[in-house]
Amino acid sequence: MSVQASPRSMAGHNSFPVDEIREMFPAIRKAGDFIFLENAGGAQVPQMVVDAVTNHLIDSNVQRMAKYEHSERVDANLVAARESVAILVNAYRPEEISFGLNATSFIRLVSLGIAKMLKERSEIVVTDMDHDANIATWLALEADGAKIVWWRMREDGTLHTEDLVPLVNERTRLVACTVTAHSIGTIVDVAAVGKIAHAAGAEVFLDSVHFGPHGLIDVQAWDCDYLVCSGYKNFSPHMGFLWGRFDALCRLPTFKEDFIPDVPPYKIEVGTFPYENVAGMDAAVRYLEGIGRRFLPEGTHSRRAALTAAMGAIREYELSLSREMIAALKRQGAVIYGISDEERLKGRVPTICFNIPGVSPQLISAEMGKIGIGIRDGHMFAPRLMKRLGLSMETGAVRVSLVHYNKLEEIARFEKALAEIISGHRK
Ligand SMILES: Cc1ncc(COP(=O)(O)O)c(C=O)c1O
């Protein structure tokens, strides 16, 4: 079965080929009735990603930049992956992409460089809705003289860009914010963030880790300066990548051995990283393109056009998942954090944090685990957000996080299980 088969018109949730897509994921096939509802912690990978990793390990498991065929293949795989990821994020050039272990280490790498360039612009804006990787990393720069300015989420669970305007001025060095909250699923208007920050001469650092699997990344339209992603949330193995505007990366001081050229990506990618997983990331981009081509008319389309079609269809399908999951949670009396009004669902992805009054999040996730439904409980690495929501770090909330291979039937099974847990355990 190939995702390239049978192009169709744009998908409503009925025409999204979820069953065919699920067939492409060996872990989903093997898991039988198990329901993956913890995709915000990492998504499953399609067979073509497994094949790319395996082939890399068999054909090219050597160091790059030597003069024999295996090593030349590593170099070629890296060139191909850089090109693919550049298309995925709409980079200006492939050299703006650097590969590495994860998003957190890239945020740290950029922040260490920024620390050396604070001077008269020493204010850094962070939000209380972000993953702590994109908060604590910047707070650490207070030791270097940075002043932290908080852009706070409103009670409606969203970051309002008009609240950012008075926080940004000629002293602002950088605005660091998420594209989408990994906890409560809110999408941020990052194009507006780009405009506001640049009008004041500040830079923008975007955490796109959670948005990646749900929508079309576009660094040009968003007019940002840096952006990080974790491949493993994007249907690839464990790895991360950084995009940076070429001139911003050229200016950024980084650690590297003296003889390494002071140009991206080499000045960023020091040391060896998991090349096989980068090959997997390349295949993950091609997987998404394959989905997109199903929704395009017959003919030749650019890779970016295919990705645009894929992410458009995924967004639309996921909207039906958000709608259904939120309706199910409301029926079960859940307190839902963040956007839950039917008419505002486009402002979120199907990553939903909730609590059931009288039943602990830990009990719900443990009981779900026992019956083969994988979800998460706790603080979601978002201590500031938990505080804002009036939740403790110890108990936090329950999170269900869906992606495009989840089905409405799975939501129905989840709701039935939740109802049983509630009736058996409410104090
Ligand atoms: C929004 C967000 N940012 C950053 C991270 C950290 O990513 P990594 O594990 O790749 O360092 C995560 C991980 O869950 C995340 O969800």
C-alpha cells in the first residue's frame, strides 16, 4: 500500500485516510487494541522511517567526510536530510538547518551564544505557557546580566499578542515563545510575535516542538530568527533540529574546535550526532509529503506544496478529533484547561489537559495504562503553567494528546474507560 495512491480532493474528516495511514505504522499494527494517546511525548514512526534508519545502519554506519563509499553515503544522506527539513520549515537555505540530539540542547546552545551578546539589549521575554525548556534556559541568563520579562497567558488559556506590545522596546534582545503549548494545546499567533519583536529591533526564538506534527511550519511567514523542533514528535526517531536565519547563526558565538569553520551548520553541529536518526527524519518529511500528494490534483507539485497539502488535511482532520475529545470530556464532567468552546477550536491542537473532580490524575492514567490506553499525568514540564492553573507540581493534570493516526473510535473507547474509572473511584 502506498500513500501516493489515489489523489483526492481536500479532506473533511470522513475522507482522511486514517485507516490506510495506520497500516503504515508498524507499532500501531503490532499494538493491536492499544491506544496511543500520549503523542505529545513522542509519536510513532511509519515503516519508511524504520527502513531509512535500518538502511543507514546497514549501508552507511561510519563517520562522515572520508573518501570511501560508505562515508560518502553518510554525507549524501545528511545533504538530503538538510534539504528535506529546510523544505519542511520553509528555510531560506539548507545550511540554516542543524541536526543534533534534542530541542533542549539547541535552546541552550543558542542561549549561551545570546548570553555573550546582551550588552545594551539585555531583556528577554519569556511566557508562562511554554515548556520549561524554553523558559529555564533563558532564566539561566540572569547570571549573565539578562533581565527577564514575563508575557503572561490570559485566563482564557491563550497568549494575546497585544499583551506583548508593551513588553518589547529598545532594550529587548529576544522574545522566546512556543508556537503551540504542549500542555493545553493553544496555538500562538507567532507571525504577530515576529512583527512586534522586529519592529522593536528584537529577535524571536520559537519552540515549534509541539506544533510540528500538527501544522505547517513557515519560518519565512512567521519572520522569526530561530526555531527548534524535536524529530521524535514528528514521526521520526529521537533527534532534534535547529533552524536559524543564516546571518543570525553566523553572528552567534558557539563552542567549536578552532579548526572547524565558523559557519553554519558546522559551527553548530560540533561532534557526532545520530546520523541514522537524521536519515529517519528525512524519511518522516517524505512520509508527510506522500500524505499531501493524496490531496493534490494529478500532476507535478513541489515538495513544499505536498507538505502544505498534508498539513492542511491533518489540521482539518485533527479538528474533528479535538471536537470529539472535548465533547467526550465535557460529558464526563472534566475541567478542561485552555480552549474548549466549540467556536474557538481552531485555536488549538488535540492536546488536551484536564482533571476530573474527585479522581486523581495519577489514578486515571494508571487505570488507563492497565487497560491499554497510554496517556500522561503530572506537570508536563510546565511548572509555571501548573501554578497559573492552580495545580500542584505533584499531581498536576491528565493529558491526552492525539495526532493524525488517531481515530474517533479510539476516543469513544477512551470515554467509556474514563466513565468506568470515574464511577469506580470517585471519592
Ligand atoms: C513544547 C516543547 N518544547 C521543548 C521540549 C523539549 O524537547 P526535547 O525533548 O527534544 O529536548 C518538549 C518536549 O516535550 C516540548 O513539548
